[in-house]
Amino acid sequence: MDIPSEFDPIRPFEPEELPEVFDRLAADPQFRAVAGHVFPGVPFDTLAARMRKCKTNLEFQKAFCYNFLKGLLAKASKGCDMDCSAISAKGRYTFVSNHRDIVLDSALLDVLLIDAGFGTTCEIAIGDNLLAAPWIKDLVRVNKSFIVERSAGIREMLAASKRMAAYMHFVIGEKNDNIWIAQREGRAKDSNDRTQLSILKMMALGGEGTAAQRLAELHIVPLAISYEYDPCDWLKAREFQLKRDMPGWKKTRQDDVTSMQTGIMGYKGRIHYHCAPCIDSFIGSLDPAMAKGDLFAAVAAHIDREIFRGYRLYAGNYVAADLLRGNTALSGHYTAGEKATFEGYLATQLGRIDLPGKDEPFLRERMLEMYANPVFNQLEALR
């Protein structure tokens, strides 16, 4: 495919580029070490030979990522499923989802799309702040990721946003592929998931026609991701206290790496993905004379409602909501045993936090909010 050169710095690698990239990865000591950890007992030469047999990015995903993720789910979850009955496996969509895990949100979607009979997976929006080493940048671009340039200067940000928007429209309209992008930059640490208007404004920088027409060209599907347990909940709570006690505190790249490792390997319980209907018809129902700002606000609110409605809530979510509010209003959704199990889990996770001046009541409240906010938001959306 003839891809405009302007997209070269951010797009995934094309099939003809893969042999050179595979050679580069095979020669990298860090990549070799990680591969040995991910596929223990398999000689690296065997992995490298299997890698070089992959002629497309999708073949690479099926040969390596799919089986690894299936094995991971068998060890670190009670199962993962998706309801995609509201969309067609033949369609191509921009999945806009709440953001729970740095790596797995999009990776598991790829697995679920394959299992659901989609002919392709997704091109994945990933921030350049997560690309801590050259081999990681190579690997994610092999894995159908395109790069969100967050480290650009203020003057360069508009140009970067325009290029990314143009690329997203190219993926849907010309490459005939899907896209995954989080509804906001970074994870909602308190699970109060809200779509950032800036994400929609960026999308509308590409394509043709009015802002509404440009958004419709991307065939946006709100996607709700529900984890029974978030392995990073204690890290997020710790971050809340650090930000409270140390104004100006910021995460390091090592913090991001720790979050990625914890999120991937930690226990997640049950996992559910829910696809809402594509929002094209909703956009078409809006007043064409609507001001841009009102348009983006209306679309964001619609995406949020669809995500809230699509949550799968577990016993722990309802327990957290009652504990946070100090009542038993939602006790019909859990048993005494399920409440005890969740409180034991909460105590274990709080015990993992090591901070000077550890404020346990504050940390406990932050963790309860993470599990309770999806309940509050769904109840509000279903009214």
C-alpha cells in the first residue's frame, strides 16, 4: 500500500519493513532477555526463526501475542469475554474505551476480535512516554501500534495532533483496519471514566467536511472494559498520596514500567468487554447548526453514557460502593461471603503500599472509589 511519508514517524511497520526490524530485535540483548522470560524453555534461535516467518503484523500477533495472552489469561484471570453483538465483524471501527491497563486494554481487545471472527485486529494508539527503549518502540510498531507524540513541544503539538488525526482517518478509510484509543490521556486512577474533549477535537482535525462528519468518518464504537480486580489499584492509591503530600510529584519511566509489569502479570479475576453500537447514527441526529464546542460535549457525554451502561459490575464493586457510603443500600448484589472476600483483598492490597507517613484511611478510601465509581456512574446512566 502507498502510505504517505508524513506518517512514517508514527505508523506501524509495513510488511516489507519487518525483516529488517526482526533482525534488529534479534540482535538486541534486552529483547532477547525479555523473550526468554516470556517464553521460558524455548531457545531464542527457535523464537527468532518463528518471528522471521511472519510476513505481516497480523501474522506476528497470531504467532506470538495471541498465545501469550491466552496463557496469561489462564493464569491471571477467571476468564475474559466480549459482547460485540451491537457491531458487525465485517465493519471497521475506532474503539474508544475507558482505560484500565496500560498494555492489556488493547492487547486483549485484539484477542477478542480474533475470537469473534473479525478479519483483523486493531491499530493501537500508544504514547511515546511508554517507549523507554528502542527495542520497545520497534516491538510495538510490529504489533500494529501508532505513536502518540506527547513529548513534543507546545509549538509542535498541533502539527503532531493533525498528523495523528489524518493517520487515523487513513487507517479507517484506506487501510481498512480498526483502531483502539483510550477515551483520555492516561488511566482514570479513580475509575471515574470521562471522555476528554481534546481526544474528539484531535480526531476532528482529520478527514473532510464538518466536525460532525469528520467524527462520523471514524465509525466510533464506545467500548466498556470491566476488570473484577485491578492489579494496579495499590499503585494508583500510592500515587494519590504521593501527589497529595509532594506537590509537583511526577511519575518516572520506571514507575510506568512497574505499572505495566504489575498490570500484565497481576491477578484480574473476571474480565468483560462490551461494545456499544457505533455512534454514527447518534452524530447524524445532532443539529447540523450546533456549535463545535457543544458538538464535542454532546458526543463525549454519549460515549460516557454508553461506556457506563456497558460495565459489568462485580460483587466487589457493590461492596465498595456501600463501604464508601457507609450503608448497605446495594447489599442485594452481594453475599456476606463476597463482602468478606473483597475486604480481605482490600487489606492485602493496602499492605503492599510502602510509604513514609502512610495514610491508610486515605489510601483505603481512594481504593474504594476505584471500585465504587463504576457503580455510581452506571446507576446514573440507567436512570
